[in-house]
Amino acid sequence: MSDTLNQRLPLSAIVFRTVVCLAFVGAGLGIVGALVATKPDAGRNPTKAPPPRVAVLELAPIEIERFVRGYGTARAVESADVPARVGAIVVALGTNYAVGRPVAKDEILVELDASDFRQQVEIAREAIRAIEAQVAVIETQARAARETAELVGREREIAARDLERVENAAREGAAQAREVDLARAALIGATRATVAAEDAVASIAPRLQALAAQRAVEESRLKLAESSAERCLIRAPIAGSLQLAELEVGESVVPGQTIARVVDRTRIEVPLRIPASARALAPVGAHAEVVVRADGRRFDGEIVRVAPEDDAATRTATVFVEFTQDAEREGARDLAPTLLAPGAFVEARISAGRPELRTLVPRRAIRDDFILVVESGRVHQHRVSVDYAHSDPVPSTGIADTDWAVLTAPLGPGTLVVLDGSRSLAEGQEISPVKPGEAAAAGGTPASVPAAEAPRAGDGA
């Protein structure tokens, strides 16, 4: 193709174009050279630039107690739904039968109409009296029957001896056959009378047993009627305050209907959900500080039970904390607002064991299992291992962090750790460490020290 172009363009055109291209290139090189030759001289500062100021924390062993946080809903240890055990009409209400009123144990809450049951009591008593009268008659008849049987028995013995004498006389020819038949008939009559008397005596016991059974039935009816009459006075089974009280005079109640609910807020139980991995930190007997999240009230409790299984879905375990509040009785209504109400959502801090000296570093100072320590004014990386997390402020450090890492291996006292582990600092780079107290004294806060933040709730496990 190049041969074809050379044939078509004349030599003068090729030369012209070559000269123009060389001219443009030469002009460009001349301009670049002129710019380089005329550049200004910025000069050099002989003073060395100061190292960057970096916020650090001086470590020191801190006495802390390992704990775990749990959350749950408070409930009363003692509470009772009071049912109606009989069906009747409400005729009167107790003095304190109203929601929120304190009641004492066995105090009358509701009175039902017991007239029908009292009538049943009288009917049962009259039936028992009738049975007692029948028993008295039978006992009199029994005495007469026994005496009759004894007399008839003697008559039979006499008739038997008389028959024997007549038969002896007949054999000797001194008595006629007719006399023998009369004696034998007399013996048969005496025997018949003896059997009848013995039957009358034998029938006494079954009749008394039947009356005894009837008496037992009537006595059961009497007790049931008396119990029904007593159950018309519905009493509070425990001391506490009324949560439910909705009946009015004239209403009809049926057996099993709840007429009141009594709640005793003296003892409170809280089923707490804690991480399953922290089960060992919450044994029975461990102390628990219960905090009402709504208003910050605090109560001291103790773990009394631990659920044996973990919840596989939420990976939590359940422990039960109990604590006692001020007695809620008559005359103590002014204490009611300070008592924890069942159903309140609470947070608890469970601590087991004794405080121990450990090395803590802010969570933000750790990056990929490394922290930056300052030695002789230069930064060096140091690998660390975290034993567990601590989610509470540590005022002695002078910073407002609430997320801390408790190291497995302690660091020497006085070790300087860079607070912001995400800063781009080269290994061995020289820095100017600034402690929190020094930053406040200088009237400013380094860029790597955040402003104080509100404490956050977290798992101390």
C-alpha cells in the first residue's frame, strides 16, 4: 500500500509534510524547555515538621467484676384469681372491693345470697333427726325381740321336755297316742315361735346398717349445704391489692366465674433472659441488681432458680431472680408508687465472684486483634487476645467509652495505647502522644478522641 501512496503523491508534497511535522515537534520541545527554565524556586524549610498528635490512653490494672446483663418482665410470686364456687346472687360487696385497694388475708370481698343453701342445711338436719328417731325405735324393738327370743327359747325347752315325758309314759302304757300328738304339736309351735323371734333379732342389724347409710348420705348433704352457705362469703386467699373487681350488687354469678384477682407485690420474681454462653456467670445465689428501664429504679435481688435448658432459637438461658419490696398493707399506700408493678420490663446486672485486677482497653482501639502501642514516641503493633467484653463506663480512665475489652494477658502499667485503632499509622512512625487529661488541659480535643456519649446497655459477658 505504501508503494501505491508514493506513486500517487509527488516528492515535493512528502517533503513539505515532513518539514511541517518536524516544525511542530520542535516548537513543542521549545515551549517545554522555556517553561522548565522559567519555573519559580519554592525554596526549602530547614525546620523539621512536628510529629502528628495522637490521642492515647495510659493503661493501668483496674479492679472490675465480671457480670452479665439480662432482660425480663417482672411478675408477682404470690397472686390469686378468686373464683365463685357456687351460683347465687350478689347481695353485698366488701369495703375494699375495688381495683387498687389493699386487702388482708381472709377479708370478705363479696357476699352472695345463701338463703337456698341454708334451707338445704335445715332439710338435711331434719332428715338426720328422722333417721335418729328410726334408729331409736329399732333399738327399742331390738331389745324386745331379744327378750322375746329368750322367752320363746325357754318355752321350746319346756315343750321338748314335756314331749319326752309323754313319749316315755306312752311306752309304758300310761299315756295315750293323742296326748303324744298334742305334746309334739306344742313343741312344733314353740319351735316356730323361736325361729320367728330369732329372725326378728337377725333383721335388726341390716335395718340399723341401712339407717346408718342413710344418715351418712344426709350428713354429706348437710356438709355440702353448709360448705355452700360458707362459700357465699368469698374471701381474699392472700394479702395484697385487687387487680380485678368488676361485680355489682344484684348480679348473678356462676361456679368458676372469676370475681377478683389479688396481687401481692411484696415478693417479685423476674424470669431473665441471658446469653446461653454466660450461664456459668449466673449460678443460684448470685447477686442481681434489677433496674426498671422506664424510670431507673433499682432493686437488689438474688437468683433462686436456673432453667435447665437453653433456647436453641434465641441462644439464651432463663434464670429467675427474686427480691422483696416494702410491705404493701393498710396504711402503706404512700409506698405504692415506689413499688415495682408486675408486668414491668426490667434489666438486671448479674454478678458472680469477686472483683479482680484486669487490663482493659477500649474496643475501638483493637483492629484485627492488634492494638497500637507507643514506645519511645514511636508506634508499634501488638497482638492481643480478648477474654470477654465489659459494657460499663470506667471513670478512672478519663474517657466516656462504654465498650471495653478485657485482655487475657495483662499489659504492663503505663503502656500507652492509641485510642483509635483505625488510624493509618506506619510501624515505627514517630507521634506526639496526647492523654485525655492533657487534651482537656490544652483546651481542645484531638480528632481521635470522640465526644462523651451516653452509656449503652450491653452484655457484660
